[in-house]
Amino acid sequence: MIEVSTAASTGPGRRLRRPAAWLGGALAALLALGTALAQPYQEAPMLAELVAAGELPPVEERLPEEPLVIEPFEGIGTYGGVIRRGFTGPGDHNNYTRWAYDSLLRFSVDGSEIVPHIIRAWEPSEDFHTWTLHLRPGMKWSDGHPFTADALLFYYEAVLQNEELTPSVPVWIANHDGTLAAMRAIDDYTVEVEFDFPYTLFPMELTFRDGGDRTLAAHLPGHYLAQFHPDYGDPEEIARMVSEAGLNDWTQLFMQKGIITDNPERPSTAAWVPYRSSVSDQVFTLRRNPYYFAVDPAGNQLPYVDEIQFRFFADVEALNFAAVAGELDMQDRHIQLTNYPVLVENAERSGYRVITWPTFGGNDAALWVNQQYTIDPELGELLANRDFRIALSIGIDREEIREAAFLGLGEIRQPVAAPWHPYYPGDEYAFQHTEFDPERANEILDGLGLQRGPNGMRTLPSGAPLRLEISVVPAFGPWPDVAQLIASDFADLGLTTDVQVRERTAHFTMRDANELIMEIWNEDTSGFPFTGNPKIDPRSDPATIFAVESRTWYATDGERGREPTPEIARIVEIIEEAKTVGTDRQIELAQELNRLVADQLYGIGTVGLTPMIQGVVVVNANLANVPDLVANDWPLRTPGDARPETFFYR
Amino acid sequence: MHWYILKRLAIVPLMLFLFSVIAFALIQAPPGDFLTSYIAELAQGGSSLDQAQIDALRRQYGLDRPIYEQYFLWVGSLLKGDLGISLEWRRSNAELIGERLLLTLALTTGSLIFTWLVAIPIGIVSATRQYSAVDYLFTVLNYVGLATPNFMLALVLMWVAFDRFGVSVTGLFSPEYAQAPWSWARFADLMSHIWLPMIVLGVAGTAQIARVVRANLLDELGKPYAEMARAKGLPEWKLVLKYPTRVAIAPVVSTLGWYFPQLLSGGLVVSVVMSLPTVGPLLLRALVGQDMYLAGTIILIFCVLTVIGTLVSDILLAVLDPRIRMDAA
């Protein structure tokens, strides 16, 4: 809209000289006919009614001066309707987070770049020490209160600087020396954040601070939350509210009031806001935010759909069954890969279509090998031997796993970035050691001195029995099957291998105690190796089993735990350097990291790029603008990165 | 009799104390705590908390305190009549359990009544027409009913309902009534949903009770008092219903005590499969997620119900059979 009206104001003189501008002028003239009759921005009928009744200001006053324009996938939509989704209770709060994708900055649909959202523009200082963030003048919270720099400053002062709410400074906003970075408001719509080191990943970190994982978001409605904070509110009143709610202290109250999935009264900036319900209800309902700051290219305020209903299911299978029966309009989360055939079979009858969004690179079932196993030192030494891991890798019949466990979907590969991603190390690394070659595997194992006993099974070089174990959590669909298939392949190599299916808490506890030999887990962080908790970073917690002792070593500055090998230490060096350099160097470093992953085989990849994690998508046949392909990952908040505010019913 | 009831009631607090200790200890037995399992759940969704966040949460939940302290905190608030707050749901346990318990009891009582209404007549007919075609038919049906796991039956019925009528028969309410306040429309909606799980839950019990009634009645029918009544010319149906049947269903009544907790927990798999908003799935979730205060509270409530159920069945027995006198025992 803005561009069109600018073109119109340049007048007819310029349009003869510049064809593009001329086109714009003609378009503007056409639209001017329309605007003479209607307003430049349009809104949903349910909001127009409220405006007519005088309960809501007109749409021009609700939108910022420069609204975000979201390009729909297929075309301009129409208003109305309800999208029904399923969720599994209060622990499933990220179901909302992913849908809302209410962050300061967002990722593009293909996950390749960071794009404006609440922050309309941002730029670093020359030395990458200082970041300047520009907000949208005129933008409002969902209760109509102006959205200004206060939103960020309140989070900074009330949350980050408060030791009770934030006992230790989160890494993403810490200086190199561990202290809190400096944040200040230049004016109402400009915020500056200053670090004591060149910090190039800051904008990316901002995309993650949307209140996911039931944390407080980096933009908070201070005008509402101040009353629950002793630095601003009335201490007696706060004490009364704490005891009335049966809580222990004010921090619990503040969290409960500040987390949107717990408290429908908290103002928000998302396209839909909770309506008289929370994530612990049987139906969690969201209604359109009348102040949502985004429009489509035709000037229609988004979202198109009026209401979102999350229906509670105690059991994931019951949720899948409801999807098969066509009772859910858009469901990706909790749909199980194993149900894919049943879903396709009933699609026409129940009035939905099934699309698949592959995982964002990495691997959907990698065999992670403990590099620091200490319970049996001789076995530990063997596991840390790269040749042994190569033998394991080429001893796995991946085609069988792909067919039997992944329904023939996905690609056989090592846990490296996706081929379309700039971090991809090349085919020679992605497919390294993935060929099924039991003959060579046996040669390697023989060479390592693992003699076969009378029963055909191998022993350790000392003659002690050799017993491997794969610990597996039935977290995602087919992991126990993958473990069984791998174990039988290993048995063919003469390696006795047990599969232990464990409840996830037990598995996590044993992992932390460094009691596991091997585990099946995925590598879903290969597109984001420098932020969050990358699986390949030995310091991540929870991550995988491959270097638990070194995690302690890093956490205690070398006092306890085990010093990492040069290769593992190199991973940490790469990650630390990447945080401080520009994009080109980051890509070089990421590719080096990916080559190291494929070379060292700490996690032996089987199959990747399947729709295993929330990638089987059931969509109402009449729901439009749902992209056929979306970068699918938690840091991208899928399906939020598909821009649900543009979905509409035909 | 009054003394007997009072005596029984007097030991309830002691039993509850023991139950509370056992329940709490059992819930604490698996490795980790609520946060470990919460972190594991988040990791499953692809996300993770950093150590600073985990520490803050552990402190907030009071999980950094010793276990005995956590126990006394819980019991202390229970004594004050406060059922505490669920770690996972962040709501008061009373609120969470309240309506679910009501629905569970409605479902349980309904399926119990269904069971008795179907099982006792079948038992009587089978016994009085022993070795007839009807008896054989019921016998076969009974064994099939007894041998079919109820969750299997639920799954089959759900699939049939979807395949034939294109509807999913999960839950106890239509989505529009799930959250609504109680009204006639909501009650009617509940009634239109509750019959299927009621039957599913009742089928195995029906088969069992029908067999028990049949066997007991067969014993009674040949006894001298029955012959006597017959000799005096009492119509057969009147005779059967008035005397032997009363004796025959006594064991059925005495099973009431364990029937209630069995239905509460036995209905668990069915409730999970059919996504029923009852207490069973809530307890399962609380146990898996190590939401110890919620799980402990539900288990305590189950214990209270079992104690009450046993008491009620004892009293009913005394009423039903005048030969049983509590004071003499």
C-alpha cells in the first residue's frame, strides 16, 4: 500500500520516463477509484461490527504506520471460519508457540534468512558490538496499548536484571565475560543493544525469544505485568495475590501472569490471542487480535481466519484418529508417521489432503556412540576408535531401515545439513560411510583384534565378552524398530547387541550419569549449529551421549570431567568463532563442522529428510494458502513459519 | 451396627496416613523428578531449556528441597483442606480432579448399573433354564465378553463407528460443550456420548457377574427350602425371585468394594483410548510426568473411595441378608 501511494504522488511526469513507475501509477489510479469508496485497509466483518458499534477504533488507527505485509502462498483470501487443531495438554504449550510464532524477528518460509516481524529493521555497528533495532511506530498490543521500546526495556529491567527471575545471565544476551549486555532506548521506537564482543548471531537469537518452552518472551506488556512485580507494583497486593493463588512466591505469580498460554488476560502481539481459556483447558480457543500489525498485499488486515480451537486429547492415537475422521482442519504436530498410509487412504472421504514437510536436514534416527564410556574402559576405548565406528556405519543396512521403519520416505545420509542449505558439506560427506558393506566391516573388526568366539560372536581384544547396548526411547515413531534392525545387522557382524527400550526420564537420567553405550536420537539441529542447544556441541544439555564427561569439563572449567579430544575441542572452537564473524565465514565454519561430523561419526546417520517430526500434515481440503513445502524445524516454529495468518477457507 | 460403622470409620485416618506415605514414596521411586521429565518432554518436541532456566524452575517448584520436606508441605496443606497445585497443569488439584471425578463416578456407576441390569437377569435365566439353548447361548456370549479386553472392544467399536457412520466417538462431550457450564443441553450431550464407554466398561463385568449369579442360583435352587416352597405350590418365578435370588446375588454385592477401584483404574486404558475426560488418564499422566502432588492426591482419593466402597458393600450385605450381623463378628 505504502509503495503504491508513493508512486501515485510522484505524478504523471515520471511515469513516462520509467515504465515500472508508470505501471505503479496506473495501479494506484485503479486503486484510487476503490479507495474513494472504501478505506485503504480492510478488516474482518466481526471487527467492522465492533467498529460500527463504537467498541473498537477504526482499522487505520489499530494498524501501525507501516504494517508488515505478508505475501500469501497462493493468493488473497477471504475472512472467516475456525481452524480446529488438537493438543495434548499443558505440556503441549509449544503447540501454541509454534502456531503463533510471535517473535521480534522471524525466519522466512524456506528457513534461509531472517525477515522483519515486530522489528521492522535492524543493523549492527561496524564492529558487530552494537545492534540497533527499529520498532513500528503506531503498533499496538492486543488491548490497544501502544507498543514501544518499553516492551523490550521492561523485559530487560524487570526480568533480566532481576536475580530472582533470572539467577544467571542467559548466554544469548551475555557479554563475553558473562555479564548482562547493555540495552537502552534511543527513542520510543528504537532500541540499542551493546555487547563487549562482536556478536553476529544476535538477530537469530531474537527469533527464538518468543516465549517458547513456557519462558517469558523478550517483548513483554509492562503496562499490564508491572502490577505483579514488586519493583513496580504494590507489595501487599502482590502478597495477597500470591497466597490467593496458592503459590509460594511472587516469581511464580509473575511467570503465570506473563506466560500467555497460562493467562488469557495477558496482552499479546500475535495474530490470534487466547480467548477466555488456557492451555490447561479442554478446549483452548484463540480469537483474532484486532490490533495485529500485518496486512496482505491488498491491504486486508490479517489473519483471515476468525478463530483457532485446540482440542485436548489425552492420547496421541485418539488425536490421530480424529484427524483420520476429518475432525481437525490443520494438524501437523502429533500426527504419527506410521499413520501416514491410513491418513492417505481416508483423505478423500474425510475431506482433507495430506502433505509432507521433510525435516530440516540432519538425521531422523542417528546411532550416537558414547566417546567417553568409563564403566568398562576396554569397551570405552573401542567405542572411541574411529575405525570401529566406520565398521559399525558400513555394517548397517540403511535401505532396509528406510523401507521398514520410514515407509520408504526420506534419504539415506549422515547427520549433516540439508542439501539446499548453505551449510551442506557436499555429497561426498553426506553419503560417506553409508554404503552397506558387511565384508569390509568384518575386515575392520578383525583388524581391531575382535576375535570371534566358538559361538561366532566377537570378544574384546583381551578376550572379555563384548556386549553392546542401544538405549532407545519410543519418543518419535519408529526408533525402537530402527534399533532392532541395527542390532540384528550388528549381530551378523558378530557383535552382541541388546536393545533397551527405556522410558524417557530413565534414559535421560542414565545419559547424564554417563551409563549409556549407544543411543538412538535424532540430529535436528544441523541447520542451527551455533545457537540454542546444538546436538553436536558437547556443552549442550540435554543433547546426546557422545561426550557427557566433557560437558562437565567445560561447565567446571576443566576441574572435573574429562578433557575433550582435539576433534571434540575443535567443535567448540568452531561454534565460538562463528558467533563473532560475518555470514561468509560462518558458512565456512559450518561446512567444516559438517565435514567433521561425517568424518568422526559420533552420531552414525541412518535416514534423514523424512516427515518424521510433525511433517505429516493433515489439511482441510478447503483450507488455502498452506504451502506444499516449508522448512520444518523447532527453531523455525513450524507451522508458524508457513504464515498461518494467511490461511483461509475457500 | 452403628458401633461397627464408627469403628470402621475410626481407622480411616490411620490408613490414609499410611497410604499417603506409600503413595508419595512410590511416586518418588523412579529416577528424576518432575523437571527431568518436563525437560525430556520438551526435548522430544525438539526444544530445550538452558541450565539457568532449569535452575530457576527447580527453585520455583521447590524441587531443590529434601524429599521429606516436600512430603510434609504436601500433607500439611492437605490437612488444611487444600489439595495443592499440580506442577504440570499449574492449577489447583481440586479443580482438576473435581469435574473429572464426577464424570468418572457417573461413568462407573452407570456401567455398574448396566452390568447388574443385564447380568442378573441373564444369570437367573441361565440357571433356571440350565443346559437349554438359551443357557448355551449366554454361556458362549459370556465367555466371549470375559475374554475380550475392554480396550480392544473400544477400538473395534470406534473403528466401526467411523467406518459405517464417519464419526469418531471419542470423548464424553462434543467440542462445543467440553468447556461449557452445566446445562440441560450439556447433560443431554453427555448422555449421547456416555453410553458407549459405559457398555464397553461394563461388558467384562457383565459376563463375570452373570456366571457368578448362575452358579450360586443353581446351588440354591435344589436346596430343601426351595423344594418346600415348591411343594407348597408357590409359583416358580415368585419363588425364584423371592428367596434363592437374594442369596445368589449376595456375593455380587460384596464385590462392590473392590469393584469401584477396579473400575476407576481398570477403565484407564479405555479412557485413554477413547480420550475420556475421567480421572484415570489424569493419574497416568501425573505418574509419567512425575507430577507428584497431583498423582498423590488422586491416589489418596482412590483409597478413600475403596474404603467407602468396602463399607457400603458391608452395610448392603447386612441389609440384604438378615443372617449377617456385624455386632456378632
